Amino acid sequence: MMNSVKCCLGSILFAVILTAPAALIVGCGAQQSAPQVAQAPDNHRWDDHENQAWHRFLTENHRQDHEFAKSDDNEQKEYWNWRHSHPD
């Protein structure tokens, strides 16, 4: 009886050890990709072209140059409103 309990616990522990790294990788990957995608309405992709538009927005609005990711929510919303009125 004791051997079957040890075998069962060993199998469970083995399964946890095998699945833990995969769970961590999936969790970390979701956090890294979410911020900019969540901020961009209408499924905009942030690429070099979008980055140029961001710097044009900063220049036109007389703002200090900084990365989009470092701007606050209000400035990001303001950018996307500006962006929709300034299509490519």
C-alpha cells in the first residue's frame, strides 16, 4: 500500500515538474506582448511607419520626444485620436 502511495505521489510530482516551465513561458509571453496591442485601437500594428507618425504627432503638438510606451494613457489616447484624423 505504501509503495503505491509513493508511486502516485512521484507521478504527480513528475507531472508538475514537467508542466511548470511551460506554464511560466506562456504566462510571461502574454504579459510581454499585451501592452502595445491593448493600447492600439482598430488592430494597428506598431512598426517603423507608426513610430514615424508618433514622432510627427509629438512635433506638431510641441512635445518633448519620448517613446510611445513611456507615455501615459491620456497621451496615448490623444495620439490615436490624432492618428485617425491623419491617415497615411
